[in-house]
Amino acid sequence: MLLSAPTEVFWCVTNQCNLNCRFCLSSSTRFKQADELTPQQREFVLQELIDNKILKVYLTGGEPMLCPELMFFIKQLRKSGIFIELTTNATLLNEEKICRLIDYDTNRVQISLNGANEETNDLLMGNSYRKIWKNLALLQKHGLRTHVKVTVVSQNIFEIPALVQKLTHIGINHIDISEVHPLGRAFENWQLLKVEPDELTLLRETIMELQRKTGISLSFHSPTLQLLEDRIPARCSAGQSDASSCQILSDGNVIPCAFALVWDVKNNIMDGGLRECWQGLKKYQLFQNPDLLQGKCATCYKKADCAGGCRAIAYLFSGEIWGDYPFCPLTKENVHYEQQEKVAAA
């Protein structure tokens, strides 16, 4: 049964960004989009979050530091007892802004960093490496709880152990490492960014060893390895009745997850408020129906378990809403499913 309101909200306060990451899920640009909410409309969203007693709000973008009202939002949300995490590329931070974040009792800051050296990081993100390290040092100096998010791509995978060691050296004790997802610019650059399974396996083993040696919080998420181990894709989360989170886009549209960006489903918070939009996410329940699948997924004996995986990924790669999930071991090889299962079990 769907909750009356979400407990966690990812709020994209702007889709404008000063960088140009090759793997940006939202394809953010340097220019503010014409359909972005006005300051008055963003204040309405703020009040909706407070009135609906949301437990956690993740302020994202684009680059949220480009939103003029960001500090006001943080101050008001924290006054209402809402947990706040700010996701930023850190390049627009400075000592004065960090002190304000602390004064307003910001719970946590997440920083993106994607290379152990300047050349690699800036190849992936744009000119940012030196600014990020400078502001990481300031965040540590002032004691603001900070964790670093690293996106694994083919260009940086062999540098990640060195990056982890450099971060632990300056006192960062929480690092999230995630394989790139094929969405937005990452989908456009997929052939350049995608990582081979054997490289991901080696990285996971290295990360586990680093965690044992350092004792810091190191998380590693790889959809590729999870898929190879489970033998079927994870069921699409869109439309699930036990959902507890959603995303508010910079134009006010409310979606269940970042991948739902590919669907043109109108569900705008300015039309009926957050609670109505939350109930409106039931529109996505059709993606839980395995009987709608086509191609190899339609005849697969495992379809009731996975419902064809993430339908957005299937759509991006096949061009069909109900097309085959591209990375599934049971569909991407031209052999009988039963034969594949026998090979996997051997």
C-alpha cells in the first residue's frame, strides 16, 4: 500500500550546471532551461515539503549552488527538522558558504570527484579538480560531515584505489563508488564509458581490501556484477506499492526515480501539490506487468520475477517500451534460456 506521502525527496532545484560531466544523468547544461520553476514556484515546493513532513530532502541539480534561494531553502527545511543532504560538485563553494551551511545546520554534503589526478577528473567533469580538493580541505577544516561520490567509468576505474587512499589521507571516511548508469549523457557516451565485468570484479575485491585496511565506510554498487550474480535484472522500482521516495525535477514534475526522465508523464507539483503527485506515481504501475513484455523477455520463464527489469533502460537501448532488457544474460545471448541456466549452474 502506497504511503500517503514520501519519506524522502530528491529535489532538483535547478538543472543548470557550471560543469559538463560526460556521465551526467540529467544532461544538465550551463544555461537555465525555459521551463524551470520560478523563485515563487520553488517556494511553493519548499512549503509542500515542510507541510507534508518529509523526513529527508536531498538537494540536487544540475548544480544546486546555482539556485539563488538554496541557502534559504536549507535554513527553512532544517528549522522544520528535515534532514538535508546537499549534492554538489563543490566548485562554487568557499569558506563563507561553508560557514553558512554549518550555521544552518546542514546534515551532510556529498561531493563528486572522479579521478585520482587532475587530467582524468577534468576529462570527465570539466575544469574542477583543484577547486574540489581546495573545498574538500575547507569542509574538513570546518567539520561539516562530507562524503564523496565516485562514478566508475572506463577512463577512471584503475585510478579509484589511489583516489580512495588520497581521500582517506585528508580525513574523508565515507566514499560511495558506483558504476556508471546508462542515462542522459552517460547513455550518449555509453560505448566510451562502459566498464568490463572483469575490471569491476577486480575493483570490488580491491575496495573490500581497502575497507579492511582503513576501516572507513566504503560502498560499492555495480549493476553489472549484481546482474551477473543474480542472473536476472532487478525488478523496475517505478510504480511499486512499497515506494518511499520520489524526485522533483527542476520544472516541478514528480517522478519515481531518475530513469523515469525518459517517459513523458505529466505529474507536476504545481498542478495539485506533492501529495496528489505522490499518488499520481501509480501511473507507473504498468511497468510491473510482465504480460506486456515483448521480444525475448515475453517468452522468458523468469519474466514474473523481474518483469523485464528497468523499462527505461530497455526503451533507451531497444527503442521499444516493452522491448528486451539489453544486459540480461537470459536475453542478450542467442541460445535457449534453459540451456543458459544449465551453463550458469554448472
